[in-house]
Amino acid sequence: MIFYSTIPIETVFDGFDQMKLNYKEVQMGHMTMVVEPTSDYQAKIVRLISPVAQDYLNPKYQPGQTLYFNFSDSH
């Protein structure tokens, strides 16, 4: 990746290594999804992992879509 900026690179990426990503893996049938919980009941799809090619064409499972779960039960 090439990044062009007039701002010093140290300023652009300041704090980047301290970012905490809160990703969880969720199994749905034959699919595995990496999701980012946005509340106790919602999660945004970050990545889809599936052995079935048709799953990647389903707009319901595209990255950025919202799923509804109850994540508070897993704590």
C-alpha cells in the first residue's frame, strides 16, 4: 500500500498500534463470520468464511451488514 500525505507518518498513524478491535467469530451453519459487536444485540459483518461460493453472492452476508444476536449470554 502506498500512502501519500503532507502530514508526517508518525502523526497519521499515532495510536494505531493501541487500537483494540473487538471481533468475534460466529458460526452459522456451514459459514463462519467475523463480526464486530455494536451492542449486546447487534453486530456488523467484517468477514465471511464459507466453503460455498454462492454465500459470497448473498447480499444478506456482505461485509457491513447488520446481524442480530444476543452477545451478553456469552460473557
